[in-house]
Amino acid sequence: MSPRYYLVSGIIVFILTIIISWWKEAKSAKEFLVVFCQVVLLLIFLIGFVIGFSELLLYLGIAQSGFIVKQGELK
């Protein structure tokens, strides 16, 4: 995968962490870290959901096999 994707993902996580921390009025580093972990877990959950949903559509025959990039095709 291109480093650009990692950079964009990191920027999104950072911005969401800052916004949610400001909204929750997080004062300490521990509260900030908790918000950061929540944002990362939410991002992982959403990506997993999209991949799982695409695999379900593929299994049901609704989508074609090129619907999402497979692990072996990332090279």
C-alpha cells in the first residue's frame, strides 16, 4: 500500500482525536489517550465492517470479485 494512505489515515485519526477531545473537554494526557484509542478502534471497526459487508455481497453473488482489493493484490 502506498505511504499516502497511511499518512491520510494518520491525519484523519489525529484530527478526529483533537476534535473529540476538545468536545469532551479532555484535560489530561490520559483522557486524550483514551479518546485516541477509541478513535482508532472505531476506525478499525468501520474498516472491518466494510470488508465484511463486501465479502457477504460477494458470497451472496450480488457483487463481483473486484468489489474490494484483496490482500494478495496489494503488491
